[in-house]
Amino acid sequence: MTAEYNALALTQIRETITRLQSPISDLSTLLSLLAAPLDTIGLLPPVLRRFNTHGFSAESKEALQITKHMTPIQTALLDSIVPTWGSALREQQLGQIFHQYICPDSFFSATQAAGEVALCAYTALLSFPLQPFSIEMLALLSCQYPIDRLHNVIFAKTSSVQPHRRTSAWEDLVRIIVSVPSRIANKSGTNDIPQKLHQREFYNFLCSRVEILVSSFSRTPDSEISSSLSFLISKMINVGMFPSTPMIAPSQSSFFSATLPTIRSRLATLSAEGQSIYTEIWTDLFMALPSGLFSKALTSLFAHISDLPDNLDTSHEARGLMKREGRLISQILGNLEGDEDEKWLAVSSVLLMRCWDISKARILVCWVTLSEANAVPPRALETLLSQIMDVWSSTEHVKHSLLSHHQYLTTLLLLTVSSFPLSSAPIQELSFSPAFIGAISTYIKHLDPAVRRCGMLSAEIVAQNTGKKLDFEQWDGQGQGREWARGVRTLIAKRDVDAEEAAPDVIRLEAGDQLEHEAGVEEETIDVTPVSSRIKSSTIQVVDDGSDSDDSLEGYATSPASSRSPSPTPSELREIEKDPTIHVGKKKIQRPVYLVDLGNLITSSTKADDPQNADRIEMALNCAEELIRRKKTFGFELEENAVNLVYAFTALQNNFELEGFDEKRQTAVTALVACCPKKAVPAIIDEFFKNQYSTAQRFVMLNALAIGARELASLPIPPSTVPVSRIAFPSKQLPAAQHKKLIEYNDIQVQKMLDDISRAAIESGKTAAEAQVAPLVRERQLRIKQPTRISEVAAGVTYVPKETTFIELAAEYFLGPLMGKFWLFLRDEQVREARSTHRATIYRGTGTGLILSPLVLQHFLGTLVVLLHAARHSPAFLAVLAPDALELAVTLGTRPLSGADEDKEREAAVLNASFELALVVLDGCLNLDGGRSLGLEHTNLLLGTGEWAAQVLNALESGTRVQGGGGAQEVRLRRSAAGVVLKVDELSSKWRQSMITI
């Protein structure tokens, strides 16, 4: 009989569904048909029970399955009943019966039946074109039946969903829910979308409910529930709720932005047992993700954790905040273990291959160090060190990465090294590893000084942690990474993980604002200004204690009973120093009066162990520039001694570590070029192409040529170290304040001059650099102007010879010999290399320190740029200098200088210098004659230059990396290549018709 009753109940249910799917004649019949199923499942409100005139039998209550029979009823409602009877029922205030079939009210929402109805409603609502009623119901469902409620409906023990269908039902539900905002946004004709269904608000609410779902478990869930949570997170990652940056669009949502504050609060308030369960669920949830999705989650988490206003802040609050964030990551993602841990793949790809702020490196090291304390055996730090070295020591990273990535990865390496005990086995192995030693060598050869300092700083810190001493003495001053290096040294002096962990309510450093931290009843204002700003604005206060002596020179206090004599005081030491009896046999170095004496102080033959050698060289350096400039107009003494002085000063080395040696030697050689160019310049060019000089000595020669040429051309130069009053008559000067103002020039490097010149050439456009006379006016002047005649010089007038200008000397003494001897040198070096190819040891002319090495070649091309810019008004510029220089630039930028495989790839610095040389040539030709001589007489060279620059620029835009392209070269190379392309196009467009005719 039971089977017969069940069959009759099912028949009754099917008949009701069939009648609802068919046209209904009157309202009372509709209400009767709708009330019966609701009453059977217990969702019929009391005010609607009077319409239940044809209720189901008791057997029907057991036969009615919500997940099976509710969907056809909901479909009938949305398809025909609501569009037909909706307005009529609303007029009689009976529209609630429709809501009960889609989104049961709060009176019934806690029941299992209401949850299952809402579960079916999502599928039904999105299976039809969206209407206002559907959108209204979706807005109600998203709030009253969120994702955590529906998860409990599916996986509850009392759920009517079959166990073998629960996973598929959950996955279908997740796909539907995450697609709701996009489906509503894509619906045509829908202008008034509820605020709850906007993408940002909908997804943020979804994220917060996911956190509530995770926190609702009182014990670790089984594998089925863990898999369901992982599927939910993976779907959220795929739709973009885990962005890689906190700076997101107004319509975009972020999981960690919505949940991290709540996660912090729960971790601070839960008991130890509850905290353990909570963190274990998060860890299992993320660890179940595929490696690609886990990498995205790791990226998003690191992007949303707290930052510091000053990445190198070493205050207790900053270190405590870094430790707190590192612990938070370990609680969400778990501890890092040995190299077999799968999380290392994501750490390497996300946190090492990508550039982050240095504060993220500090957090990563804290995460690894905390994992080291919890892991058995502790191998997390060793694994991190190995992962960093794989990237940091790679040649591709050293040559192609940007400066920010170099500094980030180097800081991460040094933080990891400082986390080990001094002289520990991993650090000892690192110091002797071939990868580390080879990387240091590659870093030191890099052309960007800031990148070089990354390698030098790493070498010093590793040596220091192994008990050795190494000092490159490159850290004083400003710019080129020096401030960063000093900040890193201060940072690694202590470990962030050893600081007291910041409390969860310490958020002042995260916002970067100055907030007030209450401690009891006392308010303390905490300064959050970065360390660098605090140092600059701080004032040193000297407390006058009535003593002006130096404590470091004070002797130890002795008791009256002591038999030892008291230590001498500073005044007694000064008296002893003045005692002539202790300087017997020591001669005072006389100040040189003639240039011959100046040369003898340097080149005179003395004993190697003569203690006065350092004094002689110091005296020569102190007097050199002043004496050379003073002798400029005094007869032929300077011309007779200029060449010998060039040999002496260029070959001079700082064997005695004299203070200011490099600056004084540079000013002396520059003074020789400026005061006696016809003798000094040929000698310098001859010496430059000899292989006996170091890179520093070659730089002195090139700097002297560039700065001396600009002085001869009356262009701005670095100020002289010798006061003008000592080398010029006072009558030839302006008042002191005005004179200083006119000669002041802050750029003290050739590279700064080069940057100014190239920037001006790029920005010049089609406007001439200097005013030119209109062609018609110039032609008229040539026709009617009378030629200058020889006139008689009046008696008694003193003849003053005209000073030689640079435009008269540029071709014959500077640029002509410099470029000509370079071509000869390049030919000889390539021939020498070709003759040694059959030998066991092959000669390479591009070796470190040689002229064809990228470091020296870049400076050589930069000097040519400065010289050409100063010589643009030379008579030989258009006909000789410009085409020769342009040919040299194209050759060095396109052809390898050596047959070695590693030298066939163009170095970014050399390529950029070649482009800048071409750019200055093209700009000068455009300004002087509109590019006529270059375009018509050297057409092939001009078009070849444009094709070369266009190919390089296209390659850079397509993502091609150039060797040594990181650091400061990245932007300069693109800028100079684009400038050459524009200049060639401007010049060729002006003379294209004539070029084609020729």
C-alpha cells in the first residue's frame, strides 16, 4: 500500500506542476495551486493559508523533493505566471507568494527547506532573460542567502541533495553566483541596477561571506568541504578578485582588501585552539590550489599587506610592523619548508622575478625566518638563499634588469644573509661559491655605477659576515645608489624578526599619516616622517660645557699615587710638534715658480723609499692649475713644457692616497688643454691610444678634452678650483657677486654635459638653435657690402693678439686627430685579434680596461658628442666633421668590435652613446643649413642612420632586451633612438625631392 500511496502523491504533485505550466483562468485557482506546494514544505506564510483549498495529502509531503520538483514551478513562475498575474497580485498585496518560491522571507530563512528553495532559484532566475522581477529577486537572494548559507544547505547532514551530487551542485552554484554581476551589466535596456548587484559591492560582499564561512568551522573540515572551498577560491581568482596591485579600478573588487581587516581581528581575538583551526583552514585552502592560481593569490596578498612610507625605516615600530605582516602571511599561507615545498615555485616566480618595494623583501625574510623556527628540520633560510642566488647571479639579470629590481633583489639577498649567524656554514659556502664570485665580477663590470654598487655592497657584507674585511670605498657622497647602500647597511644591522611584534591596532605606518597612539590617558604624537627627511631636517645642538678640548685627545686620568707620568695634553702635543729638533734633515718643499720646476716635482728621479715623495706630488698638485693658467700669456714657457706636463700628469697615480688627488690632477690636465691646446691636445690624443694606461687615466684625458674644448668655446664649464683673482687682473673682473653668478655652473661631469646636449637636441625640433639671417637679406648684404680693406694702425696703439678659439682648432687639433687615430687603432686591434685566432690564447681588444671595452668606449663617444656640439660653428663641420662622426656612430652601433661571441651583442651604453652622437650631428646640420649638405652629399649614410635607429626602436618597443639595458640606460636608449628617428625624418622630408633627383 505504501508504494501505491507514493505513486498517488507523485501524481498529485505532477498534476499541480502541469496545471501551473498551463494557462490559468482565474486568480483564486492560481493562489490555490501555488499555496499547496508551499504548505507542504512548510514555507506558506500564515496570511496566505486561507488560499490552500486543495492541499496535498500527508504522503505528498514525503514525496515532494525540493531540489527535484521546485525548479519546474519556479520556471513556470518566471516564464508565464509572473508576467501575467504579477500586477494583479501586487494590487491585492499578495505578491509575497511569488517571493516565497524564489527567496523565502526571514521568518523561514533559517530552515533547510528555505535554503534549498533559494539554491534552486539561482538556476531558475539565470536560465531566462533578466527582467525587473528577476533582478529584484537576485538582489534579495545575494543578501538573505549568501554563499556561506548556501554552502551549509548543500553540505548539511539534513540536505536533500544526494551525496554523490553535492560537489557538482556546489560547483554549478559557484559558477552561477560569480557570473551574476556580469550578466546583469550586459543586459540591454537595464538602467536601474540595484547597488547590491554592482560588481564591486557584490564581489566585496561575497568575499566577506567567504571569510565568515571559513570562520564558521569549529574543527578542521573533511576533504570534501576543503575541496569545495578551494574550488570557490579558484573561481574567484579566475574572475579577477585577486588583483596583483592594490590600485584597482573603482568597479573592481579585491578579496584581501575586503577580508584582511577581518582576518586580523579574528586572529587577535580567537583562542589559541580556535586560531590554530582558523589558520589551518586557510593554509589547506590555498595549498589545494594549482600552482598558477596559488601564485596569483600570493601576488595579491603581498600587494595588499601593509607598506612603509620609508622602505628602509629602522625604527622599532617599522620593524615590528614587518614582523607582524610576516606572521600574518605564515598564518594564511602556512610555513615555508625545504626546497621540496611546492610553495617555493610561486615564491621564486612572484617575489624574486618581479620587482617589489624593499618593505616586501623585509616581510618575505620575516616569513621565512618565522617558518625556520617552526619547521623541522629548519631549511627555509637556506632554500631562500639558494633561490635568490639563482636569480641574482644570472647574467641575464645583471645585464638586463632595471635598477629598482637590482636594489630590491640585492636588499633581499643581504637581509637573508644577515639572518644567519656570523660565519655560519651557508654563508661560508656562499662566499666561496663560483656563482657568487662570478656575479660580483659581472656586477663590477656593469656600466651603471648604481648597479655596480649592488654587487660591491653584497661582496662587502658577505665578507664581513664570514670574518673577512673588504672595502671598495665607494659609499661617501650623494647619488648613484650611495644613499640606498647606506640605508641597507643600517637596516641589516638588526633583524626585523627580533623586534617586538606590532599590535593589530598599530596602523599609523600603513597609512603614512601622523596619527595619535593612545597609551592609557597619555597621548603621544608619533612622527612618521621618513628617516631621510628626519635626518635632513634635524638640527645638531652643541651643549657648551665650558671646555673646547677634544675628548679623543685627552689623556687618562691618573691618581696622585700612580708612578706613571701623566699623558700629554693637546696643547703640549702641538708644542712638541713644533720642536725643530725632531725634524732634522727634513727639507721643506718649495713652491714651484716655473713650469719646469712643476714637472720636476713629479718626474725627478728620487729614491723609492724617500719619505718626501708624497710631499712633492702633493705640492705639485696643489700648484699645478694655478701655475699653468698664470703662464698662459707669459711668453713661450707653457708651449715648451706642455707636452712634458701632459706625460707627467696623465701617468701619475695615487700611490700615497692623497686627499683630492683625482680632482686636482683633472683640473691640471684640463688647464693644459684650455691654455695650450696646440701642444697639449695632440699629446693627449697620442697617449690615449697607448695600452699602458688604466681606465681612470683614460677618463682623465677624455674629461680634459671635453671640458677644455668647452672652455675654449666659451661654453659653461665646471668652476675652477683656483680663485680668479690669482690668475687674472682685478680690472678685468666684474664685482665679486656678479662674477661668481656668471661663471657658476653646477654640472661637474661630462655625463651631465652629455645629457644636457642630447636633451636639447631632442627638444629643439624644427626650430634653429641660433638666430639666422634671412636668405634674401644675407644675399643683399653680400652684394652691396664693401670688402674689408687693410687700414693703417695708428702709432702708439698696443697690438693685442687675438686668442685662438675652439672653432679654429676643432678640426685640426681635436676631432680630426681623435677620430682618425681611433679608426687606425680599431683596424690594428682587429688585425691583431685575427692573427691570434689560431693560438691557444686569443687576443681580445675589448677586454676590461682597454679602449674598446664598453666602459671606455661609452666615455669616448660621450666626449665626441661634447666636442662636436662645441664645434658646430667650425668651417669644417658640415663638410668633414659631421659625416665622419655620423659614420663612426653608425659603425660602432651596428658592427661588432670583436669576433668573440659575447661581444657581438651591442652593449646598451655604447648603443645609447652612438645614438646621442648621431643625434647631435643631425641636430647641428639641421640648425646650420637645414641638413642640405648631409642630405644631398651623404644620402646613403643619412638613410642608413634612420633605418638603424628605426630597427632598434622597434625592437625595444616589442620587448627586446639589450645587454646592460637596466638601470639608467633603459629610458635614455629609447629616448635617443626615437630622437634620431625624428631627426632623420625631419631632414629627409625637407630634401627628399632633391635626394630622389640626385
